[in-house]
Amino acid sequence: MAGNESWESTTIGDLLRRDGGSIKTGPFGTILKAKEYSNIGVPLISVGEVRSGSLRVQKSTPKVPRKVVDRLPEYVLEEGDIVFGRKGSVDRSAFVKAEQAGWFLGSDGIRLRPPKTCNALFVAYHFQSPATKSWLIQHSTGTTMASLNQGTIERVPILLPPLREQLAISHILGTIDDKIELNRRMNETLEAMVRAIFKSWFIDFDPVRAKMAGRPTGLSPEIEELFPDGMVDSELGEIPRGWKVCPFSGIVRIIGGGTPKTSVQEYWNGEIPWFSVADAPSEGEFFVINTEKRITQKGFESSAACLIKEGATIISARGTVGKLALVGVPMAINQSCYGLYGVEAGSAFIYCATHSLVSVLKQRSHGSVFNTITRDTLSCINYIAPTKIALDSFERVVDPFMKRIKNNLFESCTLSDLRDMLLPKLISGKLRILNARRYTPGNKA
């Protein structure tokens, strides 16, 4: 490459054979049996935990006990490893961070351990570049589902700059990703606070029970006085005096969705975000501001799609039911989703209330081919409706948290766009770092 004479063109396999490192596929069922999975131990990393660039465990992520880890140490992940899923999204990979060292490689994963002669994070970013992702998709196997194997990864071409430049590139991109991760963790904390307040006020009725017992509520006097000091019987058990039980459909306005004809090109790749279940935020997250697909104004007008306003709650209602998202920007939704607006309640309450009903909605979904939540499903579930002043107070209390969450998300999207713009140019050498000499092994700054 012109101007990059010091960059070495090689493949992952040649690099491993020359400088060390290794590549390994996760243990198959004959080695690690399903009965050895546990609720206690280290996370078992499978395809679902491999996100774009990072590992993310879920509540549903299985674990393996210490005795399994000790029996199969060759599958224990180390800091600097790169993990791939063997099937499905073969272009996705994740870099193992220091706090994730010790997690266990699942049977549907592949682990690459780069040699010590290069910067592992640089290699990880190489696998996130559009060119390498495209190469993996093009060279994957499988007729019905894309499949990845060790041999394919070994054939991946890579352009290696001197180590100092690798460190400089990974530092620049890593700094951006660190800020994105900081925003994610901050949002995780803020979201947990919003859920905790909702549960305390509207599920456990803590302020009411505290007043009944003569205990401090921990609330300001003006908020405390909004809650009654007694409970009454109802068909849902004891509820605060003055509150009522009504069908869930009575506290929300339900909006359906639609899909433009996929065969008409002029309906797609427009400016209107179009939500499907694939766009649902990760577990524990609220807002959605980007969608995989967008439609044009013609596509919008040709279908039953409605424009869902900011602040509405989206729930997936067919197939994969119960996925939630809080709308961060106006968007259309497909016909497998509903948009929910509060009749009297604000957006945060409606989202949290819907979230509290997800398990019940899943149980009551039905359908001969796909599980489905219908409008009747929402009408047949009763819910406790607080007073309007309690609802308004909740929105005022959590509003600063919700705004911060959304602002962090927009900032992270801007940073993500910046990283995605810089990454291919830095990885290919089209954009060089002039002061790379200041980056030495062991010094990221």
C-alpha cells in the first residue's frame, strides 16, 4: 500500500503460526453437557452475548460452576481474547476486557487469542472494520444459516502496522468506546433508579405502608401527602385508598403498525425510522432512537403504519412477544407491534407499567403459528390505576433521569458514528497517526 511500506500484509493464520497465539472452538455437547449449566458460576459466552465489539451478559445467560472451569481450563477466556459466534451473525465479534477474564467459552463460540507481538485490541478493531465483516460474510459456509469455523478465521487477511501505531490506533478508537461504555453504565444505573421508584410507589406501595405504620416515607412532604394512609380490598388484593382497578387497555391508547410492500424499492431507505422487534433495546434499556430499516414518505402513506410520537411505549405483539422500547424519536412501527400512549399517565409510568406486565402478557398470548398479544389481551388484564396527582408526581421525579438517559444515548450514537467513520480509515492506513512514536508497549496514553 502506497505510503504504508512499513505495514505488513499477512493473514491471521500465518500470524499465529509465526508469532504464537491460538484459536479454539468452544466445547461441544460431548465435552460440556447441558446438565452442567448452572445458576451459579461464571457466564457461559454464546452467540447471544457477542455484541458488536463487546460481550454483554443477560439475565438469561447460563453459567458454569467452578468445577467445570477447573476441568476445562482451555476454554476459559483471557483479557485480550476475541470471541466469535459460530452461526448466524458471523460478522460479529467481541473483545474480552479485563473484568471479563475467567468467563467460559460456549459450544457455539470461537476464541482467537492474538500473539503477544501485536496489540490485541488493534486486531479486535480489525475484525470490526466493514471490509473484514464483509469478508467473513462472503467466506462463511452454510446453506440455511451462515456458519463460521477456525479455518475461515485463519484465512482472514490483516494489514499490520508497527506496534506503536497499533497502540495509537487502538487508543484512539478505545477512548471513544470507553466513553460509550461509560454512558451505557450510567444509563443502566439511572434506569435501575427509575424502575426502583416505580416499584416502590406502584407495586409495593411503600409510601402508603410507611404512613400506615407511622414510619418516615423518605419522601419530601409535598410528595408524601399525595399518598393515602390506608389500603382497601380489591379484586387484585389490597390497594391504596382512592386508587382503582381497571383494564390495562383503559389506561393506555393502543396504536397499530404496518409494513410497506418490501418489493417496492421506492418505499424503503427513506428518512422515517421503521421499528421491528430486531430494533428492541437490550435487556434493561429503555429508549430506541435508531432502527435497522427506514421507510420513505410514500412507503409510510402506502401502508397502515402510523407515526409513533416520542415518549410512546412500543411492545412487540407477535412472534417474539413482550419486547419493549420507549420511543426516543418519532418513528413508524411494523404490524407485529403496538404503540402505547398513556390516557392520563406519562411516558415513564406507561413504560414501567407495561414492563411489569410482560410475564403475564406472555402467558396470555396465543396463536396457532405465532404467539400473539391482541387488543383483547390488553383488555383482559386488570391493573391498579393510581390517582392523577400521584402519576404526575412520578413523572416529575423521574424526568431528570429520563432526560439524562436519552441525552447519554444520543451522545453515544454521535460517538459511535465518529468511531465508525475513523475505524476503516485507521485500520487500512488511509489515515495515519503522526505522533505514534509516543505510544510504546505497555503505555496506552
